[in-house]
Amino acid sequence: MNVPFEFHVALRYLLAKRKQAFISVISSISTLGVTVGVMALVIALALMTGLQREMRDRIVGGNPHVYVWNTNGIADYRAEVEKLHQVAHVIGAAPAILGQGLVSASRDTAPLMIKGIDPELELQVTDIKRAMQSGTVESLEKAVDPAAGDAAITMERDGILLGSELATKLGVRVGDTVSVLTPQEVLTPNGLTLRPARLLRVAGTFSLGLYEFDSAYGYVSIAVAKRLLGKDQVDLVQLRVDDLALAPEVAATILQKFGSQYLAEDWTVMNRALFSALSVEKMAISLTIGLIVMVAALNIVASLVLLVMEKHRDIAILKTMGASARSVMTIFMMQGLIIGIVGTAVGAAAGYIVAYVLDRYRLVRIPVDVYQVSYVPFRVLPSDFMLVIAGAILICFVATLYPSRQAARLDPAQSLRYE
């Protein structure tokens, strides 16, 4: 197979033996430096991308994509749901009541974030059904006695769905009873006093994958939430859209379409601080680890400079035999590029494999109460992967320019004068 003259010479120099073994060792070290730098950069980007994706998926799984408030109040939430359902890209709408309280069982007492939901509509906007570990969302509603008619219900207590971490802390499971106390005051003959604690049965437990939800949230029906929190209407309407990226556009559309009495915020606004911090961390880590590739490029410069010094006689002979300065420059540029391409290819492949294994077997564990997730996920984006490869090869190419120019400018007469 015919190969370019410059490529043949560059390969011979890279695979130098005997007296030039030192040059070959330096070239190997340069290649290893590029490999380690590229591998570290691929793994770091996969880590930060995976963490961002995992946090986003879990947050939007447990929360709606858009929150909508009506400053005039929402007296008939079903009419409001139907109205908002007509907005483009909205595929689900459900009411919600939010409040705080304390939940107690025989083992412990813990703060509780109370969320009142319509069990049927809630399934359209969050992943609560998929997250159920025991019981069902539908069991929040009391069972109806068919013989007594729709208006008559059994004496069974109202239900509550507890996060799995919270249920474990309280030591309760489906069918057990918990006591819920809220800070709302009521007027009694003795003056204002806190509402008495209400006994609720545990209708199920869920795990949405975020410690914030699983350790503090309790879901009840709209009717129960109104009684617990002393409210006569729902607080807001939750929306789910067909494309996460369109959530800000849907929120803006609602404000324009329905007037100033409506307020809307999408999931990106509600979690802006978190994802901004993650993006800054990704950039900082990428720049820091990217310095490894630059250090490896300096090794390429050093190895090529040494090679030029070692091969000055060969370069002079090549020039006297008719090789142009451009050919000599190409020889050393190709040598640097071979080091860069081989190191980048091996490093990128190794980084991808390591990231896959770490993610597949969840080998990196972290405190769930601090980072919201129990392990570090790794995701290699094709765009990040190609950017690392292109950037590493470009840096290696730039590193070859100075030594190659020096080799091309070498004067054959000066090099052979004392030979």
C-alpha cells in the first residue's frame, strides 16, 4: 500500500529503536498524557451531565412543569382545569392545595409538607402512580357503600400517602394510623386555639427518587386538605406539557391569554438556582481537567523539540536530497498528530467505558440527604463526546506548529558542517 513519504518518515521516527529509544519513550509518555487527559475529561463531563439529567428528571417527575395561580381565587377548580387544558402543548392539568404541619406516630414526630390533590387528575401531571411502593393513589378517597347511595360513606378514616423515607422514620405502613397537626387556628369559646390533630390512615407510600419529597411530603385528597388547612378553595393548578423545553413558552402564553390576574411559573424558574449551580460546576470542572490535555500537549512540544535536535542530521540529508521545507514540516506535524489522535481515541474510548460501567452498576454512592440522589449517574452526550475529541486533537495539532517550523527552517549546510 502506498503511503505518503512524510507519513512513512513520521511513523519511523515514532517507532525509533536502538539509539533513538529515548525518543520513542518520550513519545509514548506524551501519548499516555493525552489519553489520561481525554479520559478524565469525558468522565467529568459525563458525571456533571448525568447529575443534571437525573436531578431534572426526578424534579419534573415529582412536580408539574408549570404552576398557575389565579389572584381572584379558584372557586371551581374543575372549570379552571378545563380552561387551562385548552392551552397549546398542555397535556395534563390538576389542582393542588399546599400547606405545612406535623405528622406523628408511635415512633416519632416529623415535619410534613401537605399536598392536597385530586387523585384522578394528579396522575396527569406527576409520576406519583409510577412512584407508589405500596397502596394506590385512588385509595385516598373513602370507599362508598353501594347500598347506602353515593352520599353515604363508611366510617373509614381519610387516607394519606407518605413518602417512603418519612414512613420509615415514623415506623408506619399501609393501614396504620398517623396524627396530623396543622398550625391553623380556630375560634373557640376559650379564644383562638390550634386545630386539634386529625387521625389519618396510611393509604400508601411512594418514592419519587428525591429525598426532599420522600422524607417530608404527604398527599391527601382535596377535601381533606381543605379541612386540615382551613381553606375553602384550591391554591393553584398544575400543568404538564408535551415538551419540557416549551414550559417557559406555555407559562408566558397563559399570562398573555388570560390576563394579569393569572400568575404562572415553569419548572426552570422554580429550580433556576440549582441548575445554574450545576452548570457552573460543569464548566469549572471541564476547564480544570482540560488543563491535563494542555499539559499533555506541552509534552508533545518537548518530545518534538528533542526529536528535531536528535534528527538534525537526518533533516539536513532529506533537504539535500530534495525534500522541501514544507515536507519536513509536515513530517513533524504528522508525528504530533499521530500522538494526539492515538491518545485521544484510546482516552475517549476508555472514558466512555468507565462512565458506562460506573453508571450501569451505580458504583459511586453519595449521601442521599445531601445530594437528593443515592448514587452518581453518568451520561455521555454525543455532543460533549465529539467536542472533547475535536478539542484534544486541535490542541495537539497546535502543539506541533513550533517544533515543525523549527525543523523546516533548519539549514542543511550548518547541520552537516561538522559531520
